[in-house]
Amino acid sequence: MDPVLSAIQMVINPEILLLLLAGVVGGIAIGSIPGLTATMAVAILTSFTFGMSAIEAIMVLLGIYVGGVYGGSIAAILLHIPGTPSAIMTARDGYPMAKQGLAGQAIGISTTASFLGGMISVVFLVLGAPIISRFALKFSAPEYFALAIFGLSIIANVSGKSLLKGLIAAALGILLSAIGMDPITGIQRFTFNEMNLQTGLNFVPLMIGLFGLSEILQQLRNVENHVEVRQEIKNVVPSFSLLKRLSKVIVRSSLIGTFIGALPGAGGTIASFAAYNDAKQTSQHPEKFGEGIPEGVAAPEAANNATVGGALMPLLTLGVPGDAITAILIGAFMIHSLQPGPMLFKNNPEIIYAVYLGTALANIFMLIVGLAGARLFARAISLPNNILIPLILLLCIVGSYAVSNNYFDIGVMILFGIIGYSLDNLDVPMAPMVLGIVLGPMAETNLRNALIMAQGQVSVLFLRPIAAFFWVITIAMLLWPKLKKRWQARSQEVVTEE
Amino acid sequence: MKNMPKVKKMWVVLISALLMLSLVIVGCNANNKTEQSKKGKYPEKPLTMVIPFGAGGGTDQVARMLAGIMEKDFGQPIICVNKTGGAGAIGYTETANAKPDGYNIVLSTSNISTIKATGNSQLTYQDFEPIIAVNFDAPALMVKADSPYKTAKELLDYANKNPKKLNVGTGTPGGLWHVGVIKLEKEAGVQFNIVPSTTGGASASVSLLGGHVDAIVIPPNEAIAQIKSGEFRMLGTMTPERLKDFPDVPTFNEMGYNVVILSLRGYLAPKGTPAEVVKVLHDHLKKAMENEKYINYMKDQVSNIIYMDSAKYKEYLAKEYESYTKLIEEAGLAKK
Amino acid sequence: MNKDRLLALILLIVSAVTFYETAKFPELSNDLQVVDAGFVPKLLALFLTISAGILIYRSYRISTEKIVISLKDSGIIRIGLVLIIMALYGYFLPLIGYELGTVIFLGVLMIIFRLNNWFKIVGISVAAMLAIYYIFIVSLKVPLPLKFL
């Protein structure tokens, strides 16, 4: 029988659809809880799928994957706590929107953008997976180093008032990420004889502290002049005119997300940073980013959900993982005697089509569940502060512990809450610091690996074509705002002369 | 200040409410306990299985699979807990410090024999009661199908004439696969340009696929897709005997190089766990190992089942500790 | 104290610690040292030292806001109190167990935040404790220390 038909038969059946829906709902719930990431959800639930058939297991896990990546945006918007690392940029504009009483709208935008990003990436997955994943293989240490530097150049755009302080924050972030076993030589760096620091600071508690707890501390400080925000929860579905305005941003971000997702050495976090930056660069009102502009929510969300389709490309075509979650998915396939990779296309093509179909359906379910739930979520933060804050603090603690079941992480979270609060009061911006933490290790290890490969020849970093391309666009991006200003000034002169 | 009395009153109410609540809960719990102790036999509460590595990895999958199978007969829930960090040291420490009552076990890898030498921890196998060994993986030297090297000898000959010209990828720096490459260099008297990959063996296979390195040394199960599809060619394995699934691939041992590297997984309980409890755990785990699901999984993964009982496993660990400590010192990876 | 000068002081301490620690990194005999483990941290520490210099220089030319830390500030006291309660909760969690610890933690915080309805305090604390129990412990098998449930 035709594999496409048999895939449709396999997936379109009430039981499978219900499992997929359950996966999506579960994924959203887990993703939205600070500390619980989509990666953990997929890993833990993989063992529950032992007893299922292969197709059932794959559908549940795909649902959790799609739902979990999206779910991270909810806590980011409502509480300024990114539920998953890839939602950090969503908090930047989503939280200000919630503070203005537009939490429902922000979730609506993030849901719609996530849906469109996911769907666009599925289209690329179906049409271009073999080509894109073969291209992604061309990336090696020098290319990843250049990509990391390109990512770090975003600092210039998220530093706020002072570029110097942005750079300081990034440098501090990279230093923090260096704590633990050195990835190249294995020696201990900055561990101060503490065993818990040997593998470095856990990213999730650190992030909960820097963003979530520090924000609450800020609120506690100014409790006297607190104004109750009334949440406007009627129009959570974005209007057609708004969607039209966002369409360009969403498409561009989805392309960025799909491609970065397909790279085995980069993931949703970097994709969302790059997409946010791109949206700001190309916007008519870059100054409004960070104050609650819909584009600032749509760009990172479209990008991070687009990484799902991207990450599935190397999984299905080559049998190598595109990110941490697909690495676990490979294991789940194996448990059911399916070998992802070139052989799967030969032996079980219907499974490939079932994955395409399942991912698309999971995105549709996510859209429905997300829009239906947006009002409910928005209402949750309408609780009075003297109830809401204790509950958030409890979630911060339990979530930090749950990351690796270690009390040490609770301490890390509290410490970084204090650090975040202090730096905030010294006007040091948080976003560049997180960029440093995420991209620092990528830049450092790939720089050193590239030099090991080339036996110390520095030219390898710049002369390979893809690396060179990233260096060129990095420089162009840094110069672009200045050129734009000069060009605008000149054209204005022309206008006034007339 | 007006609020003060109110607050005080609330405290009284709150505390008394809490006390009442806890009494009720304790009461319920006490009932449970008497019910359970009637049975008076191990196991009478959930078993905690510590996984010293991250969720989704190879060790994690083996542990969760065995736990899933074993839970059906064990009579008590089995809780898998990932305690990651320090090349496994954190998970080992957790179990070593747990009560030796048979309700805490850890799925160990051969890291237990290296963490002391690499300076991650002071723990060795002597701090545990070995229960059972369940599987092993061993690295192999592989090249791409279109590589000019058809045999390990050809590759080593080239490396011999061109020191530091061949880029050889491997797993995490200081890990066993890395140690294997260094050992091969020493035994064959050649010099590679070793490129470890920070995120493990799977990303080394991505580098080979992309043509960024000339060869890799990782266990076959981290590159199965490529081996099965014929994109990678195995030139030699670091096992004591040829792999069942690949009878044509010679071992380095038979080529005359003394390179045998195994990563053995097995279960350990805290020191002092009673022998009869260890026996119960051993029997349950052995039964789980014989389950078809486990056997098939290992076969699909091109991994290897190995069974050692408690005594044999302990003997093996003693030898392994000695030889790996020496290996790591030879490889120049030992700390202080 | 002047904000930028305080930041500069912190940066100087951070870079001093970094330089001190990198000096202790062992020399390794293997080939993985084209760029050694201390290279990037030292580079960053150097950058932080220079930045601190610029901040101090700037602080004499452009006046920046001053930061005042006073124990009379009720906001600071509230923050300190909340942080201490969080730390205590984390510390005592393994000893008194998740159930009682959580109810007390939430109850005490709500009292500090002047929630005056004891029915709400107890009800919400217990409900939240149970909700998290079901999500984290029952469904996701997070091993929080239990004493009763």
C-alpha cells in the first residue's frame, strides 16, 4: 500500500488523535511550569511509552515536544519566568504586555506565532529535509564559533542604554558558564572544591533566579506604589490586521528557527535570540522593543517552535539528533525497534509520513488548546499579590529542585535572584548576561576545538566559506544601524532642500 | 499597629489548624504502616534507582527499561532519579551516603573506576556492594565508507608516516573512549590529532558524517544509523572478542595491539546492604535482563548484554579499577 | 555610594578572583592545549578590569545616581525577610518534609504580606501544597521528601 495512505490511516484514528492531544496538553502544562522543560518531559515520559505500540509512543512524544516548546512562553509572559530556556526572549516583550493588562493578547500572539512557526517548519521538513540536513553537516567547529559570535553580536541590540554595561553583563555571563569541568581538557574551573559545581551551574535555576525571583524582589521593594492591573481578557485571538502586520516577522523568524533547529549544535534558545534580533533590526520602531510590542513576542515564539521541524530533519534523514529532545526521541524510536536515519526511509516510510502528519496535527491542537486556555491563564495572574507572590516563590523553589533533584539548585536560584536584583539596580541589563551564558560555552569550545582540528592555524576561523559568511553578516549587522541613521539623515536633507 | 492583635490571633488559629491537620495525616499514615509491616518482608517500600547521568542518555535508557520490566514482579514501585554531575560523582555520592537498607541502588558505569583518578570524587567500588552487571559497550575505530583506509593497518601505517596528520574524533575528553584512542596511539606507536567532542560520542559521528575528521573512536551504538546504512566502516573494535553482530570486524587485540576498553554497566548498593537483600535485588534484576524486551533493545542498539553475579562483578570491578587508574595516568589525564 | 563605582568595585573583585583561579589551573601533558583552559577566562577578566577603569573614570565626569542601602527602608527589610524564609524552607525541607514545610512556608509568607483571612491562608496553602504534590510528585515523580503523604 502507498506509505502516505497507510500513514494517514495510522494517525487519523480516534485513539491516536486522543493520545496526541493528551501529549500536547501535557507538554503545555509541563513547559509552562518553571523548572520543568520539554526535554525533561520527553525523557521522563519515554519510559511510560514502553508498553505502547511504536506509533502511539511517537505520537505522544511528538505532542509533548510541540506542546512543551510552546508552553514555556506562558510563564514567561505572565510571571517573567521563562518556563523553558528558549522562552527568555518572549519574556522581554510578553511580560510588559501582561503588566499593561494585555496578558491574554500576548498569549494569543505567542500561540498563533508558535502555530505558524511550527507549520512552516513542517513544510520545510516535508520538502527539504534531506537537502537541509546535508547542508547542516557542513557546520563544524569554525562555523559554530562564527555562529556563536554572530549570536553574541546581538548584545548590541539588547543592551538598553549603555553598550558598555551590556558587554560587562555578557562577559560576566560567559565567566559564569565557564564554572565546572572544562569541556576540552576536563580540568575543574572555578569550582572552589564544591562537588555540585563540577558540571557547572544548572541553567534553569539560574534563569528562574535572574528573571523570576529578581522581578518579585523588585515588586516587594515597591509594594507601596503597586497598582492593580486589570487584565483585558476579551480579545485573545489576534485580529486579522495584527496578523497581517506580524506576518513578515513570523515568516522570517520561522525560517531562522527551522534552519538553526536543523543544526546539530544549536537549538531553540539561539534561534529565538536570532529571530528577536532580526525582528528588531528590520522594524520601523526598534525603540519599542522591550516595552511590550507584539513583534517582540511573535518573533521568538515563531522561531522556537520552528526549531521542532528543523530538529526532526537530521533525526529522520541522518539518524543524528538536532537537539537534546530529538536525542531522546532517537532512543524512543529504538525502543520500538525503529532505526531513524536513511534506513527508515527504506524500511518504514509510513512512519516518516506519520511523523510529518503528527507534527502538523500537534501544532493544530496546540493552537486550539492555547487560544482556549489564554483567558484562563490571564485570569490566574489576576489573583491578589499577597496570594500570588507566595505561590510564585513556591514554584520557583520546587521548580529549581526538580531540574536535577538537588537542594543545591534551590540555593543557586536564591543567590541568582539576589544577583539579578542587585545588577538590575546597578543598571546592568539581564538579557546580554543570558546571551553570554548560552553562547559563551558554544563560542569557547568551538574556538578551541577548531584550533585543535587545524593544529593552531587561526585562519581556519575565518576562511571557510560558511564561517566567512557569518563574520560578514555579523559586521554588517553591527554597522547597519549607523548606516541607516546616516542614510535617513541624508534623505531627510534632500526632502528639506526641496 | 492596629493589625497586631489580629495577626496574633491568626497565628494561633493557623498553628492549631496545622497541628490538627498533621495529626490527621500522621494518623492515616500510621494505619498504612501497620498494614505494611504485617508483611514484614523486603521489599516493603518503593525502591529508588539513581541514574548518575542525564535523562535520555544511554545509561538512563538502560535503567528505565530495566526498572519498567522489574517493577511488575517487584511488588513495589521503582523510582528512577537522575542525579547528574561530576562525571557521575554526584549520583554515586548520593547512593554511597544513603541508608544501606536495600531501597537505594545506582546504575553504575565504568566511571566508578575512573572518577578517583580524574579527580571528580574520592569514591571507588569499595564504597559499594556490587549487585549485578547488566551490559557493556566498547569503542571501535570507524571511517566513512568512501575513506581510502580499508583496514586498521592501512590507517595506522599512514599515521605512522604522517604524525599528527589524521584527525581522529572521539567522545568526551578524559572519558573512556578518549582514553582508548590514546592507548591505541601508544600501542601502535603513532600520533593522531585527537579531536574530542564535548557532548559525547553521537556528535563525533556527526563530525565524521560531515567529513570534518578522518576517523572516529566511539562505540557502535552511538553511530548505528550510519553503520547499518553502510555510511561508516568499522576497522577494529576494542573488545576482547569480536562482536557478535559484526563477525568480520577484527579486534585490536588480535591485530597485536593490547587495547581493550570496556564500559560496563551494573548495579551497586551502598556499603553494608545486607547480603540477603542484595540477593533479592540480584534475582529480580537478572529476571528483568532475561526479558525479551531488554534483549531486543540491546540487539537493536548494537550493544552487548553481559551477566555477572555479585561476586564476579566485585572481582571485575577490582581489576577494572586497577587497570583504568593506570590507563588514565598513562594517558596524561590524571589529576594530581 | 555611586552606582558605577560600586559596579566597578564588584568587577575588580570578580576579575581578581578569576586571575587567581586561572593561575592555579594545572599544566596538562596532552595535546588539548592549543588554546588552554585559562585563555578565555583571562581574556574576560582583562576586559572586566578595563571596564571597571572606564566606569570609574566616567563616574568623575558624568554624575550618576547614588545608591543608598539603609536598614530603615521597609522594602529592603521585606526583601531580606522573604529571602531568609525561602532559604529556611529549602534548608529544612529534607528534615520536616514537603507537606508541612510547604504549608508553613506559604502561610508565613501570606501573613507577612498582610492577608488577614485565616480561612484563606490555610485553605490556599493546603490546596497549593496538594496541587504541587500531584503535579510534581505523583505525575512527574520528582522525589521531594515526604513525611506523611
